[in-house]
Amino acid sequence: MLDYGLKDKVVIITGATGGIGGAIATEFYELGAQIVITGRNHEKLTALRDKLTRNPDIAPAPLCIPLDLTAAEATKSLVQETIKQFGRLDVVVNNASRVDGRLLLRSDPNYLQNMLHANFIVPYNLCKLALPHMLKNEYGRIINITSITGVTGDAGMTAYAGTKGGVAAFTKSIAAEYGRRGITANCIAPGVINTDAAKKIPAARREQLRIQTPMQRFGTPEEVAFLAVFLASKRASFINGQQIHVNGGLLR
Ligand SMILES: NC(=O)c1ccc[n+]([C@@H]2O[C@H](COP(=O)([O-])OP(=O)(O)OC[C@H]3O[C@@H](n4cnc5c(N)ncnc54)[C@H](OP(=O)(O)O)[C@@H]3O)[C@@H](O)[C@H]2O)c1
């Protein structure tokens, strides 16, 4: 079996209660990582932990930390709790997002502030808080989940696209600042992936996107998760500062 070098690595995955986050958490767990899973929905979080620990020999039990990442000090307490429990932090997957589309002329300052906070400030802060712990070991992997929309833009998605494009840009800067210290920072930009978030796309637009996708289908959360664990693995040690698309060829 291929060795991904993830056994016992401590990995924070945000948005683990969602479709893509749940698949990412599962992949890391199955590769033996010590995962720290977060989300707002306590029940979904414990259900994921219970599902994974039906195979208790694979990896240590996941640590569940239910929280709203936009609450005061939430990112700080997430990292503090992780360090308190395991004494190290190797990988951060910033996956949680607010997917709330509005036309520019219908957006107000409060909406924009909420989008910026959830989708830009939270992942930015989490990277900043995680880095000192990664630098201690001269090893770290930052994986930020962006979106095809952050590259192409889309009607009704100005704020969302802006935050995702911003995350891609700051991730490249982290790669430039800390690559020499053994840290890599990359983004995964999904196309349309079958999750609850994608189900909110109006049916006609969904069908249009499906037809525009050369593979004529949407992706699965697992197809995103496979790349996440690869980027975190020792096999991806020279991949840094990239935004890699998982979209069946939709972006041309
Ligand atoms: N699905 C797609 O087609 C697609 C396409 C492009 C990019 N993406 C990106 O992929 C990532 C995952 O998307 P998904 O489709 O899996 O979405 P999803 O199923 O709706 O999951 C979103 C996750 O984010 C969490 N979350 C949102 N706001 C939060 C907050 N304030 N504090 C803590 N957690 C919060 C949710 O937690 P709770 O449910 O517990 O509240 C949930 O776990 C996102 O970054 C999204 O932008 C998805």
C-alpha cells in the first residue's frame, strides 16, 4: 500500500459536518491521521465521529470541536484545544464556507461583512494561528478550499467569488513566505460537487453547468477529498502555492 505519511499527523478540518468536509475527514481518518473535526451542527459532528470509529483500529478517535468559526476567539480556541490535546498541529484544511449568493445591487454592508468574515477572515486567522506550531516542527500543510467561482466569477456570487479569489491569493503568499521552512500552502478549487450546498443552485442553472462540464456530471465529495490527502501527504512535498481545480474540465 502507498504510504502517504499521514499516520498520527494532527489535522484540523473545518466544515466537517458538510459534504466535502465529511469526505475529507474520512479520507484522513482512513490514512491513520489524528483528525480534529469542527462544524456548527453538534449532532452531525458526533454522527461522523461515531461512523468513523466503527473502525477503531484504523486511527485514533477524532476530536470533535463544535463551534461557529465566526464567533469571537473561535479560531484561537480551536487551535488551543488541538495543541492542548495533542501537542502539535501538522495540517489545516480550511473547508467551511458561507455559500450565500446575492446580486451586487442587492447586497448590503452587513451581508458583505458576514461573507468576508466567514470566508476570508476565518481561514486567514486559522492559517496564522496554525503556522507557529507548524514552524516548530519545520513541517506543515495548509489546504484551503476555494472555488471555480473565485476564478471565473458568476452572476449572483460577487461576494463569494471575491472571498474565494482572495483566499487563493493569500494562500500563494503563505507559500512564498514559509516554503523554505517546510510548509506548503495550496488551494483546491472544486467545480460543482454533489453536496447540500450545490443542491441550492436553481435546477435550470445546475443542468446548464452539468452540460458545460466535459464529463457531463458533477463531482463527488470523495473526488475532492482524494486531492486533499494527496496535498497533505509526503508525496506532494514539492507542490506549493498552487490552486488545483477539481471540476471535470468545467474551467477551460
Ligand atoms: N459543493 C460545491 O459544488 C462546491 C463548489 C465550489 C466550492 N465549494 C467549497 O467547498 C467547501 C465545502 O462545501 P460543501 O459543498 O461541502 O458545503 P456544505 O455541505 O454546505 O458544508 C459547509 C460546511 O461549512 C460549515 N460552516 C459554514 N459556516 C460556518 C461557521 N460560521 N462556523 C463553522 N462552520 C461553518 C458548515 O457547518 P454546519 O453545517 O455544521 O453549520 C458545513 O460543515 C466550501 O468551502 C465551498 O465554498 C463547494
